[in-house]
Amino acid sequence: MFTLSAKGTYGLTALIELGLNRNKGSVQIRDIAHRHGIPQHYLEQILVVLKKAGFVESFRGAQGGYALAQDPDSISVLEVLSRLEGRLEVVAESRREGALGFFWDEIERSLQKALDRSLGDLMREKSSRDRQVDYVI
């Protein structure tokens, strides 16, 4: 079954963090790592991949760090995950032949549709959910 690795999850988390702080300047890796419980060294490796892909830019110096290199609405979640995870597929293409091939194709189309969102969409949804007050009696 389709599973996102820590790399994909951490990468999207870092991009959301950078997006939510984009008006405040760059964000340091250690701050993102600490806030989200991500191993700092692993996050550094992930951000290098995201930088090479053009999603983030880095700044040197005491106030340096990372920032989004593009508007969040122009960053595709599917593209980010594909860069970090490789080709996303529910079942290996070699196993799609046979009686259930149509079913695996349908699930994969549904998954791609679900991932066909922008980073901006995720940021807005996260902000909306964070604003909701949960009253429990």
C-alpha cells in the first residue's frame, strides 16, 4: 500500500513552516527541527534536495536560514513528494497486470487527485484548523 516515508512528511512539514513564516524572513533549520521533532541532520539533507528542485532558497550568516523560493500556490504537493519520494504509486507497475489492474489504476488516479493541491492550499487548511476552537465539556 502507498506509504509516505519520513522524508516526504518532513519535507512537506518544513515547506509549510517556511510558507507560514514567509513574511518574517528566513527560518533556521534548527528552529524547524525543534518545533516539529525532526532530526536536524536529516532535515538538512531534505532541504538540500528541495533547494536543488527550486522550492527553497538558503541564506548564509547569523540570521541565515531557508525561505520559500516560490509562491506557495505555485508549489505542487505532488511534485514535492515526487522529488522526495520518487515515483508515487500504490502498487508497482509490474504488478498491475492481471485481473485487478483497473482497480490499482483507479486508486492511483484518486491518490494523484488528492495530492493535486498546492502548498498554499495546505497552509490555508492548516491555518483554518488551527483557528478552530475545540470546546469539550
